Amino acid sequence: MTTPVSPMLARLAAEKATGALLRDHGTLYLVDGRVVHAESPRSPGVDVLLTAAGRLPRAGWEEAVDRAGALGAVGRFLVDSGRLRDGELEICHLGAVFDAAFFALAPTAGPTRFRYGVAHWFGTVRPVDAETVERETRRRRELLDSVWPYPAVDAAPVVPRPAAPGQPVGARHRALLAAADGVRTPADLARLLGRPAFHTLLDVRRLAAAGLVETPHEAPPPPPAVPAWVGEVATLDPDIALLRRLRDALEAAL
């Protein structure tokens, strides 16, 4: 039996709960145990995906939030006002949900909380089974590791490296490399380019595997602690007892 990505999410789905599941890296919104929205600070929201792609003017998004946010019906307003078609909204929103859920369900040592009855102002577009969200999250983790099993690139600034002579670089990757300035992280690049954050991570890992971006080295472990008296031995006349104490201390620290 597969272990749930989030045991609490599985329990909430079983009890058909409605509310907000809060975790360190994001929030999932549930209605009757199904996921209707997700957001994460590491993932661009629906607004970024729509406006950066030029599908919706920023003013149109702001009007929708102003007029329908308090009603929890921003998505419905975008369709009813003719700004988006049903299919467009559904595809964009599902992409944003799976993208944010991937980060919200990342392993964490922090607390997980659930606030019953809390709803998101965007409203419900197409509910997704919690099991489907977990399965997709697991699949994405495995895909990233199969491409380049060094997660340090996911949060570090993207530092491009020159391509080898004759090495092909596709247009999508060229755009990402052109925006990488050695300071922007994959999350920054996703927002700048208006792309889902997971897809940006996947591109960065593929570029790292191809040698086109640097993979940061992990910090070396701190040196072992040695008792203070060891440093004083050099200033004393050595005798057998001191040498044995020094040997024992060094062996214990290794």
C-alpha cells in the first residue's frame, strides 16, 4: 500500500471536510474532501499565468477580484463577463492547482493545520480528488529525481554555463537561460516568465543534467568538536598520560 503524501489530507478527504489545509509551503482548499484550489509562495498564481501569457489584461484580473472576490466567485466572473472561456479557465486553474499543491505537499517538519469552513475567494472551478493530487505530486517528485537527482538546484540562483560546441538548446530553454542572471531562483524565473514553477524546476534540472547551469555544492559538514584541553597539549611537556588523552579524544571525534 502506498504511503500518503499527506496523511492529514487523506483523512480530510475520507471525512469529506471543507476548509483550508495549511502547511509550511502552501495551502490547499477543500470542499467536501476534494481539492478546489491551492496556492504556494513558490508557485505563480492563476493571475500570473493568465496575465503574463497575455490572455488577460492585469486590469481585467483586478476588476474580477474587486467585483467577485467577496462573493468567492472570481473564476465564474471571468467566464460570465466574457474575459475567458470555460475551457481556458479550467485548464489554467487545474495547472495552477497541481503546481501549487506540489510545493504545498513537500516534506516538512513544521506543523500542519486545518481550518474548517474556510473558502478561497477564487471560487470552485473543477474539484479534484485528493488521491489524484497526491498521485500527481508523487509522480512529479519521481520525475525530477529521474532527470537530475540533485535538489540543491531547485532553490539556488540559476547560474548559466556556456554550451559545448554544437550542443543544441531549444527555444524554451534559451528563454530561461536568457532570464537567468545568477541571482534569480527557479521560482523567480517562473514568475518572470509566467510559467508553472514545477515546469521551470524540471527545465532547470534538465539544463543542469546537460551541463548548461551550475549545480551548487552542498555545504561541507562542520568539523568535529574537540575538547578545549586538546589545544593546550601542545604548550605542555608531553607525557604518556597526556598523549593517551589526546589519542582518545581524537578517536572519539572521528
